Amino acid sequence: MKRRKWDSRTKAMVVIQGLKGKTVAEICAEHQISQGQYYLWRDQFLSNASKAFEGQDQTKKEARLSRENANLKELVGELTMELKKSDEALS
């Protein structure tokens, strides 16, 4: 039998059905998965649930770091130019 690949959205949808009250047996029969597979997905889903709320904080942090990185690169460029000018003046 060929193994199926499940994308993350489908796995989440299956788990959410169970969390909303649909029986595990019904879900497994509908999606042709074992109960063990459902419980594995559920455990993975619940262990990573807190990451759903980190998205905005992470993007703000990434934006701040990007701006800081750009500023530092600009500063390094300016200092490099000054160093080259002083080297030329001394030569």
C-alpha cells in the first residue's frame, strides 16, 4: 500500500475536528487514518499551540533586527570609505 503524505493544514483540520467534539473513530474512518496517527497529530498540534501566538512578536523582532542590520552595514561602509581616504592621504 502506498503511503500518503499529509500537509500541515489537513492535519490541523483533522485534529481540530476532534477538539470540537467529533469522535476519534468517526474522524479516523472519514480520513482513513489510525487512531494512533490521530493521537500523534493531536499531541504535536497541542505541543506547538503556543507558537500560534508568537507570530506577531517574531515579525516585529525580525523587522527591528533587519533595520539594525542595515544601519550597521551602512556604518561599516562609511568607516571603510574613511579608512581608504586616510590611507590614500598617508600614501
